[in-house]
Amino acid sequence: MAGVWVFKNGIVRLVESSKRKSLLYVPTNEVIDSYSSLQNKLLRLGWERYDCDHSEFLQFHKSTSVDLISLPRNFNHFRSVHMYDIVVKNREIFRVIDV
């Protein structure tokens, strides 16, 4: 649940945000709308995909670091926490935006 807590007249309530988050690939200004698109970008950046078909996660690692990106296998469960994980590990390449 995303939103802002508002305190008014002694009552606190959550005002939900109608904005969704999306992952933006900065070099081409492209919004990532599928795992195949994201995987292509990550592979070009030196990430390698772990092949673990029985796992509920898609995982990517870089052989030059200890970083690991774990994503839910279903793109419908791809949330802002996963997006920010990608941004932190690929600074200046990805950004999280409101749509």
C-alpha cells in the first residue's frame, strides 16, 4: 500500500497514491515493460542470468562483484523495491519514475 499519511482535525488517514512506478532505461529513455527487455539491457551491462528453472525468482549476477539481483519470476509481481535494487546496482543507467 503506497500513499501519504495525512493528519487533519485529529484524525490520521492514508491517502493512497494513484501513481505507479516504472523502471526507465536512461540511455534510450525506454520504459521497461517486460523481463525480456530488462534481461537484454542487463546482459549488455555485464550481468549474467542464473539458470534456476525450479526457483520462484529470476536472478542475475556480475562476475566482477558480489551483487545479486533477485526478481519475482512473474513480471506482474515486479514492484518498486525490485526497481530500486536494479537502480542502486546500475547507477546512471536505470531510474524509477512515476507514470
